[in-house]
Amino acid sequence: MNASTGTIETRNGTDAPRNGTIDPKEAAHFGRLAAEWWDPKGESAMLHKLNPVRLAYIRNAIDHHWPEAGSARKPLTGRSAIDVGCGAGLLAEPLARLGATVTGLDAASENVAAASAHAQAVGLTIDYRCADIETLEGETFDLVTSMEVIEHVTDPATFIAALERALAPGGLMLLSTPNRTAMSRIMLVEAAERLGQVPRGTHDWHKFLTPEELTEHLHAAGLTVTDTRGIAWDPLKGLHLSDNLALNYLMTVVRG
């Protein structure tokens, strides 16, 4: 759905058969959360705590990749960005405020509708589409982001290959995902879901990728990891960037 026109834009139409890697059950799960995405005290509370940590990492990566724009208030002015698995737009909107022309993809039409309505309400124009990245044809973007998505796809290698095709020459890719460790199983699957910080059934720990596994997939697609940082938690700092990758991690990726 386009925020300026209120019309849904899709590659295949929302009722067409999918050719992507998003499990329809996963899309339905997140679609049911659409109404609460923007409620910091709702079922997506953890995302609201996680988002500032992600944004700090993303801004630093942008400043290093395009140093000529590092001091600008809107360093992405004149550049295009796509957020894959955008949900209701928690990352797409900050990217637009940084100056980018933003496209947001999500497999759940409910999320696309919620994202478009919110963007329109705050005066942002973002091209939201109900589509899978694998169905995108002929478009490339200077910045490709996908936060907490790869652990929900049916085929990580195919998903990453599609992200690579969407990356423009000289572009920047930023990913985040939980690590498959004993800590993530306890903190993200057991504690966070039981305490209501993450909706029940959100995570399948067996589908989490280790940094080594994700790096192998990226290398196979002709991509190079230039930086990896963890997202850790402690009672005093809450969620914060860290050298500890055991819970969750972010990666900066470019073409090899």
C-alpha cells in the first residue's frame, strides 16, 4: 500500500500464489499483531526496546559507508532503501526521516495496511507493498535492511540471494537475527514469550542461524560481512550493542 495514495501495490496481487520463502503461517502470525505494532506496551513491546539499538547501529554503518554524508541530518537523501519484512514500519519510518526514498515489503497484508495508515498519519510517504523479496524484479536499492526476518523463512539461502539481487552496486546491506545458543533459547523463546514481551509462538529456536552459518550463506551469494555486533541485555543497561553475540546480532554486508 502506498502511503500517499492509500492503494495496495503488489507484484503478484495479494491473492496470487507466493513464490517466496515466507511461510504463510508465519505471515498470518505477524498479521494478527498488526493492530498492536505501534503500541510500546502491547505484544510488540520488545521491538520498541530493540529498535533504538538497531537504529544506532544502522546510523553508524551508514556514516561509515557514505562518509561524505556522515555529518548530514539526513544522510540518506538522494538514496533508495528497502526494508524487507517491514512489519508496521518501525524501521521504514526512521529511514524515511533520514532522507531515503523507502520501500517496505511485508508478506502480511494486515501489516502493510497498518504501516501505510501510520505513515500517512505522520506525514511520511513510504511505498509499502504486500510482497516477498523473491518476487521483486528489476529494482535495486542503495540500502537493503532486513531485521529479525531470516529466522522466519523456509529457505535462508534463497532469501539471501534475493536480497543480493535487490542491492544496488556500491550499496549497503544490514541484517539482524537471533543467534542459536542456549542463552537465546532461555531469553527469547522461554522468558520473553512467557513474560509477554514477545507474542507466544513467535520464535522457533531451531531456525535461528549462528553468525558462522549466516556468513556462509552470504558468501555463497557473493556478499562480504564487514562488521558484526551483538545485541545484549543486562538489568542496568537493558538492550544494548555489545561484543557478546550470544543473544542477537547485527551484520553489515557489502558485495564481495
